[in-house]
Amino acid sequence: MQNKHTSPSVCFYFQVHQPYRLKDLRITDIGQMKPGEYFDQEKNRAIFRKVAEKCYFPTNKLLLELIEQYPDFRVAFSLSGVFIDQCHDFGPDVLESFKALAATGKVEFLAETYYHSLSALFSREEFCQQVERHVDMIEELFGVRPRIFRNTELVYSNEIAEVARLLGFRGILAEGADHLLSGRSPNVLYHPPSFELPREWQQTIAHHRIHSSTTRTIRTLLKNYRLSDDIAFRFSNKTWSGYPLTADTFAEWVRSSGGQSVNLFMDYETFGEHQWADTGIFEFLRALPAEFLKRGIALLTPSQVITRFGRKPCDVFDAHAIVSWADIERDLSAWRSNHLQEAALTGLYALEHAVRESEDPALLDTWRKLQTSDHFYYLSTKYWSDGDVHKYFSPYDSPYEAYRRFSHALEDLRLVLERFTPASRCKTEDGRRKK
Amino acid sequence: MLRLVARVREKQTDMSLHTLMFGWEYPPVHCGGLGVACQGIVRGLLHHGAKVTLVLPHDEASEEGATILSPGSLGGEIIIPVPTKLRPYDSWRAYAQRVTEGSEPVDQLYGENLGEEVERYTAVATELTKAVRPDVVHTHDWMTLEAGVRASRHHRMPLVAHVHATELDRTEFRPNAWIMKRELQGLMKADHIISVSGYTKNLLIREYGIPADKITVIHNGTFASEPLMRLDDDGGAHPLVLFLGRLTVQKGVTYFIRAAQSVHRLRPDVRFVVAGEGHLLSQLIQETFERGLSDCMIFAGRVTSEEARKLYSRADCFVMPSVSEPFGLVALEAITHGAPVVLSRQSGVAEVVHNAMLVDFWDTDKMADCILTVLREKPLRSEMRSQSKRILLNHTWYRQAGKILSIYSGLSSNS
């Protein structure tokens, strides 16, 4: 038995998200569609149900059992707004199983942008609106207003942390990127450098404040990417030196990793979807709490980590450039490094003013669904020729095919907005635009 | 002849591998990709220091560093018509007849005396190369296979059969039984097979029952290790969409015409060029007329390499709608000249040219949509072009020939 005081705790956070994938749109469809018709609801339903069967149901069930068995078991989730929307569309039963987890009181839900968007990089107003909407929805569904923020794909910078602080969040998650840590451990709390945002920005942010006051000192929790990726990416890799990974070994790695809290952040689909059931991932997860317990490793939510360690003096995590959790570069290059991505992103955000002017909820929702970061990830040509992970995660044939669909949707939206005049708005009673 | 044999023997003294290669077409006498690929492979092998003795049915080719043997060098000339010397004025009816009655495609593709010609080539070529001392025998496609089998037996050296196309590709899966049988027999006798794509490898496994481990995929290559600079990208007043290839069923040119009609409906400013010749020409002209495309469709006929380069450089979109394309060198040439490409999924080159829009050849609506998107979206064209350099760099003939050499070495050390 190890000395309890030397063992770090573990903080699990799982990202739950599904994008609205696009239909095989054609140029001849442009100008002929209703809002929302861009999306391939059949395919989205099929994927949602498949992932529900392989991941959401079995993993939620397992976590529920673990919570019953181990009273101190804790876990955190971030459910994107578009995921919740898909629950309403395709799987109220999935939402119920998350509610059952929430009812135990041992699960923390984090805040994010409703549409799992990159709006933090393009529009402060849009970003704040999406965060506000997400927080409201989470509170309505699970009864607790999130105090911790995680931005899409862990896209993080000093500026984003400052915005989160001004919105009233106690904590924010980020990637424990080596180049920013310079040899320091990711297993302790950090804080962003303090500086002042322009007054105009502050006003925008204040307008959307999530909690009654801003936070004095926001804390940054860093992902321990080595240990996280051992589970998320390497678990079933037979050429990996750590294969096969047992709960015993992993708990030992966690213990020897030291610090305050080992933050294991990953996509929830790791369980059963990215790592299939036959890899033994569920048995691994089931065995973990006992192995942690043996070594005095406590499981904490991000809020608990801040409560427990937040008063101790901590170091600055200085992210003057943006970091994310994607690819080996850990930057924005998965979404913003080629002509397709720039054209799609700038083209989309250029419509912001016109979309707001329309005051049409369906148009706004469609525009926002196109903001989901996955659309830009599918356009990545970074490793395209190598046929790697981007290919695995894309529903389309190629980045060029992804662009064909996206650019058609964008063209249609542009056309609709051009046609949209106050007069036509008066004639549509149900909020749907006139054709 | 004596002088030639002596020179060949002289070259036996050092240790480099000597390949005895049986080819069918070779620049300047060639009609399609086979000749170009053959030249690429020969030059690539020479670059690596291999010795090449190439046997051709004609004596108009020359290649510095390689020994070329042709029937002409025996004094007795034989004339073997190159595969696409077709009867162009017959072709429409012949095509219709074949489709409806299933008559033999061999007549259209190779002329009636092909069987005899191949037999003569085989006999002469085998005789011609008895004095050569190769380490390996390498054939290109079925016409040279039997010559290769005999030479391999005579010299007791391994046979490598290079498959650039199968009878199934050439005939839209209505093969001539005689040719397919010869193909199969030859391939079974080969010690190893090189296929120009994974697409072709799968076809050889599936349709010919050849064991997978006997086939290695070596994609065709290019001499251009980077794309050429291209200055204009606005399409001008009349954007140009290009088809370049033989006007045969295999190349899917009729699907190009159908897609052109859909493009034309939305973009009447677009011009289409069909470059190449073949037995479908009169039918295509008729179809163009019937679809109301006479004013925007140009039939350029057979083009020289220089003319082809100009067309590629001018094209705003290149389309390869092949029904079944073992490789498709034209796509590599198109990206070399900065033309964005729309490719048939039923092609081998799609395994290499990743910066392409892929479509099923029969899905002409989607083909049209891809063309229209390419023409509309400058970011798409820029991104496609920016990926070409890496693709070309990874597929030079020098690299590909290196892979062929390692197959030779593997076989030599086994034997």
C-alpha cells in the first residue's frame, strides 16, 4: 500500500459530441432548400444510434455501477449543445441515461460553446452567446449551472482564459502542451497571466456573464496528454510497448506521475467506439477504481480539484499563442491550415451580420450548425495523403468532397440572406423563410 | 546482327542486373499510356545502373543506354499494327453491335490479324533474344507475355509480368475469351506480377484468381518531380473543361459528354475539349449534336505531346471518367500542369492523385457538380494544386524503378 499523501488524484473529463454532417448537396439544390435541409439526418441518425449502442449506453451503465460501488467515484462530462439537440432528434433514451448519471450528484457537467464552434477565434459576441446558451441548457437539463469552461477541442489562449474569467468561470481546461510547460508538470493547477482586455470587449462579455460576478483568479487544469492518450489512442495498439495495458499498470503510472491531479481528458467515444468493446476497454475502466483505491488515488471533478488545490500558490501557464488538443502540433492547424478551411471559415463568419439582421431563428440555427468545428476538420489536407486519423474521422470521401458540400451550403445561405428582406419576413408567420 | 550480339555480350561483364524486356509500344510510336510507362520504366532502370535489353515490334525507337532489338534488326520486317489503329468509320455501328449482340471486341481493338501478329512477334522475339544473357525477363501486358514465357524458359531466368491493363478493363468486362485465356496462362506462369495499381491487383485476384502474394503494386510515375507554375486562374471568359484519352468505351468519354450537358445547362460560358481519337468518334459527334452541345464542345482529334501540354495548362478542370482504368497517367500529367482533376473512382491513379474529386463514372450528375464546384471555387483549385508537388515527388519514375529493381533482386536471390 502506498502512502496516500504522495499519490495524486485523478480527474476524468469526457467530451461528448456529434456534429450535423452535410448531405450530398448539389449546385441545383442551391436556392431550393429550407433551413436545416443541408444536413443528412438519415446518416446523422444512423451514426448517433450506432455510437449510442457501442458507447453511450454501455459506458453510462458502467459508470453508474461504478458510482454505486465506489461512493467516491467522480467524473466530468461536457455535452455539446448539438449533441443534446441530436438526443432530442434521435435519442431521448440517451439523454435519459445521462440524466440518471447526473442524478447521482457525482458527475460534473462543464460549459462549452453550444455549437462546438471555433467562434472564440472569430466573433466575441457569437462566442459569448453560444456559451450562455449552453450554460442555460445544461442548467435546465441537469439542475446545476456549470462553473468550469472547456473550449472546443481545448482551443486555449491567455485571451480565451481571460474571457472565461470575466464570464464568471472558476476554471478552464487546456492541453498540457510541452512547449508551454517547459518541463513543468501538467499535474498541478496553473493560472493565466493577468492583463486587461479592451473596454469594448469587456462590455460585450459583461452582457453575457454566466455567474453573478467575475472570478478573481481563474485556474487552468491541464490535460496530461501522455496518460490520456495511453487510453484514448494507444490502448489497443499492439505495436505499442505498453500493450496490453492493465488497470494495475495504468494506476501505477498515474501514481508515479505525481503532482496534485492527473487530468485525463478524452473523447467519450473512446469507450466502445474508438476502442471497441473487444479491446477490453470496458474491463479496463471497470477495474480502474479498485486499483486507484489501492494506491490512495482519489477521483475528483474539475471543481473539486480547484476547491482542494486552488488556494495553494500556483505558476503561470502562459499561452500567448493558441494551443489545442489536436494532432501532434497541438495548434489550430487541424482546422485552419489550408485554402479550403480559410475560405469556409471566413465565408461563414462573414455572414454573421446578415444572419442576425434576419432575426430568423431557423436561419440562425442553420448558420450556427455550420460553425461546428468538425466541418473544418473534414477539410484538413494536412495528412490527407497519408490516410491517417483525419480520414478515419471523416464521413466524406475526401477534404475536397467535404468542401464541395460545405461550399454549396454556404452558397445557399448567402443566397437566402440576399433575398431576405423585412417584407418577406412579415409574410412568414411560423419563422420559416419564404421560398 | 552479329555486331549487336557482340555488344550485348560485352555488357555482361559487370555485376549490375540485366533485364530482358518485351515491350509493345514505345515513343515515338505509341498511342497510349503503355508506351509512356514503358519508357519511364526503362529510363528509371537505366538511372539505377541496370542493364536493359528492350524488344519492340518496330525499330523506330531509341533509348540512350539501352539496347533495343526489333524484328528490323533481323533483316525481316514484320508489321504489327499498334492497338488503336482502328477502323474509325465503322466504329459506331460496330460498338452498337457489340453491345447488343456481344460480338467480339477483338476485331475493333486490334484488327483481325492480331492473333497471327502476336504469334509472329513471339516467334521472332524469342529467336532474337536467344543470345542475350539476362538475369530477369520482364514483359508488358498480354501481347508480350508468351514471348516472355519462352525467353524465361530458354534462359532459365525468372519472369516478371507487368500488368498495365487487363482484357476486362479494355472491354468493359466483356472479354474476348481467346485473349483472356492467353492472359491468364501467361500470368500463371510468371514468377511475379507487377500491377500498376491496387485497383488492378484486386481485379487480378478477384477475376483471374491469382494469389495476392504473387502481385506487387508499383504505381506508374512521372518525370516531372514538381508541378509547373501556372499564372492564370480565372478561367477567362470561357473556362475550359478537358477530356484527353482514346475515344473508347473504356475511357468513359460518353459519360463526359453527359456531364458536359449538365454543366452547360448552368454554365453556358464553359467550353469542353475532347482530345484523342478512337472508334467512338462519330457516335460522340452525333451525341454532342443531339444534346445541343455543338457550340461548346470541341473535338481536337489526336494531339501531339506539345499540344497535350498546352491543353493541360489551359484547362480549368480535367476529367477522367474511365469505366475501368488500371492506372490513368493522364491524371498525373494534368496535375503536373496545374489542372484540377475530377477522377473516376474506378481508376488506379486515384490511389496516387489524392488531390482529386472522385466520382463513380456512371454518376454524371455528380461529375457535373464536381466540375461546377471546381470552376466556382478558387480556394478549391488552389488547394488541389498545392498538394501536387508532394504527389509528383513521391512518384517519379526513378523511385518506381527502384521498387522494380528490388523485385528483380528478390527473384534473383531466390533462383
